[in-house]
Amino acid sequence: MESEFQAHAPEELTRTKLLRLGEGIGKIVYASEHWVVKRQRTPWEMVALIVLWRAVRKGERYLPAGLGARLLAKPSRQLRLLRVMIQSLMRVLPMSVWLTTHVREAWKVYRSRTVRGERLAAEHLAGTELMPRTIQFPPVRVRVGGWPGELTVTEATERVEATLHQRLAHLAASGRFDEIEPWLDRFLNLRQEGWRRGIFSLDAHLKNFGVIGERIVLLDAGGLTDRWEDVESRLEFEAVVSQPHIQLGLGDVLGGRPDIARRFDRRWKAIVSRAGVERHWPVA
């Protein structure tokens, strides 16, 4: 990703211990007031998480209603402990035991999507208002919450105020529903701007986008593609989704305002369609 180079890291990164902000399959994010840094997971950690994810999914019907989804949506200390235990077992048992067909396939898909998505973001979005600002600097040690306690980092990314999902949930909880639709319109406009640049997000969940001022920015490039066959496949799926707001995680947010949900669903269906994408997609 194209970055701005600075002679020194921002002072706030080294002044205090950084907060563990969030985590995904491939990385853990730590934050100061205005910046975030990332620790890339090792292959062992990622495989352990995929194994754990599959185990929770398979055992979900034996858990209290909704517990499995909550565990995966916001990893807890208990889930992290299970991941560490699986990693310990992986050092004893052969890797072939863990790399079943399904786990290997999930690993390959994640790796290929991540590499391709980051390449596309660097080529098409770097330096634009569609991504948070990124800076680079000489290596510096920072303190972080939890293991490993310290990291050496050479890059930091502008911290967003909230994910788009968090912003909308906050507005709904405050009863400020008149402010929700403009944000949803900005989100749809952002998607169309990506299409004009020849890229499409296959994973447009609102937690993958952040808010900076009045801007919406892409946080996770892993779902980006420039292959029309991928776009066609996703649009075939979108065509049979009757309530897009549910798919995007807005069921609870818009539960009290079905009128907003219906208006958004109609606009989404009109825009996120073959005709809607082709209207903006660059001609080869």
C-alpha cells in the first residue's frame, strides 16, 4: 500500500501502551488515540483460528441460542484461550491432522483473497479518500495490551472514529433515525465509486468499513476483486436476497423502523445488480 514516509513515528505510539482494538483471521489491531498498528498472525495462529471457527460452527446447535455467533463476532478471552490450546496441540500432532480438506481450502481462499485484495487497494485506492491515511517511519518499539507485550512497527494507519455498523447502531440507540439514511446513501455511493475504478467488494459487511468525519472508508481489502466472473457470481447471490439490510447486519439497527429498511432494500436491489454495476464498470 502506498504510504507517506515520516522521519519519526507519531509520539503517541510510544508514549503509552496501545489498546487492543480488534482482531481477525490474519491480524490483530492495536490503537493509540489517532493511529492503529497491526500485528500479522503466524500461519499456525491462522490455521488454529480456522479450526476453532469450524468447531464453533459445527457445535452451534448445542450452544445457547446465538452464543456461537456472538463468540465469533467478538472474540472473548475464553475463545483466545481455546485458540492457544489448539496451537499447543498443533506442535504435538502432525500438521496433516489439522489441515483437513476443508481447513486447507479455507486457508487457501483466505490467503489468495487477502493478497489480491491488498494489491487492488494499493493500485486503485491508495492516496484516495476511500481509504484511511497510512504513514511509514523507521522501526520503533511500541507497548501493546496483552501478548506479546511489545511490537516493532514501521507503519501506522489513521484510526477511524467507529466502524460504519457501530455508527449506525449508535444512531439507532439514540433514536436519531433521520441521520441513518444519509449514511446508508454514502455507503452506496462509496460502493459505486469502487465500481468506477474497476473493483468490487465481495464482503461488503458494514463492519468492514469505517467512519472518519463525514467519510466512509474501506478497512479490510480482503474481499476486493477486479474479476468480472467474481462480480457476476456475487450478483447472482444478491438477486435472490430479499432483505439486504439483514444480510448487512442491520436487522437490529432498523428493527424499529421497517420503513427505512424497506427504502434501503429497494435502493440496494436497484444499485447492487448487474445493470447497476455495469453502468459504472470500466469498459475493457
